[in-house]
Amino acid sequence: DTGVSQNPRHKITKRGQNVTFRCDPISEHNRLYWYRQTLGQGPEFLTYFQNEAQLEKSRLLSDRFSAERPKGSFSTLEIQRTEQGDSAMYLCASSSTTGEYEQYFGPGTRLTVT
Amino acid sequence: AQKITQTQPGMFVQEKEAVTLDCTYDTSDPSYGLFWYKQPSSGEMIFLIYQGSYDQQNATEGRYSLNFQKARKSANLVISASQLGDSAMYFCAMREGSGGYQKVTFGTGTKLQVIP
């Protein structure tokens, strides 16, 4: 399978705990995006990497959120001191820089904060 | 102002009929693109079709076509010969900018239900 993969697929955590999600993009894609999707809404942009550089962050991304892509391959999204409002689907997408604009999405990680 | 507006929260279509899902957009960037994605109940986002702002012809991909009316800032998705498997959420999205970073903004979606 050469698509975008995300782990874990589901995460249930208690309020105040830290969680980390992983995204493995399509291997030849150097652009990687994180989105958050709540019920009944479209995905909302969180942050973007080109190779290992984080080039854009949404103001939705509070200080409790941090994302990394240390070697320009996989990426991690960490949420510290989770709140119930963080419950959502976290989607990762990747794209190439060779003129193709479409982003290919992973299956998402569903986070539930109790 | 909303960057992407999808005014139809839900739509029904009879199997084998055609259906149009509406999308209007707002941007001052001369270089932009419009996407449509399908999200079945399983949750994955599936790319359907893309139209660039400078493309002269409307994009088509199999049963999907994008009715791009630049002056009206609309990018409606037409699905021909609907199938039961087309039942899903459909999201219109827009990318802005050229070259490096491409921010993509999604609409709120339209839930399509295909009736046998």
C-alpha cells in the first residue's frame, strides 16, 4: 500500500493527557498537511510542511499543539494537556511539487477526549 | 466572507440520474484552483476532480465534471448516472497561491443520498 497512512486510527484519552499522532505520507511527496475535522464540518487547515520545514501554521493551532517532520518523511502531531474541545478527526494529507495540486489524504486519527 | 460556500446541506438523487452539487468561492488571488473531494461514511477523503483558474476547459473525470464559471465564481460538481456508491459527503475546496505554499480551504460539504 503506497497511500498515506496514519496511526493510531482511534485514540481515547482523558482530559489533561498528552497524545501524539503519526503520519506517513506517500513516499515521493515532499508536502505534508495536517487538518482537523469536527462532525458536520469540512477539514480545517492546521499546519503545512515542505520537506522538514514547517512553513505555515493556522491560528487554530494553539501553543498546546506542536508538529514535526524531522527528516522530511513522516510527521508527528502532538497535543499537550488535551481538552474536550480537541475531540475531532485529525487528517494528514500529502502532495508533490511537480505541478499536481491534489492532496492525498490518510484515513485519519479519531481523537476522543473524555 | 466565506471562502467556499456550499449551500446544499443535503441532496437526494434517483439512481442513474444526474445531480449537480453547488459550490461558490471567493478569492482575490488570480492563481487558484478548485477541488472536489468525496468522503464516504468510512471517513477517508477521496480526490475526485481539479480545475485550475487558468484552465480553458471544464475538467472531467469519468462520471464527474466540474462546471467552472469564473465570472460567477462557481465550481459546481456534476455527477452523471448516479450510483448507490455515490452516497457520501462531498466537499468543495479551493487552493490559493502559486509556487510554494498552497493553502487549501474546504467548504462545509453536501450530503448526497442516492435512492434506488
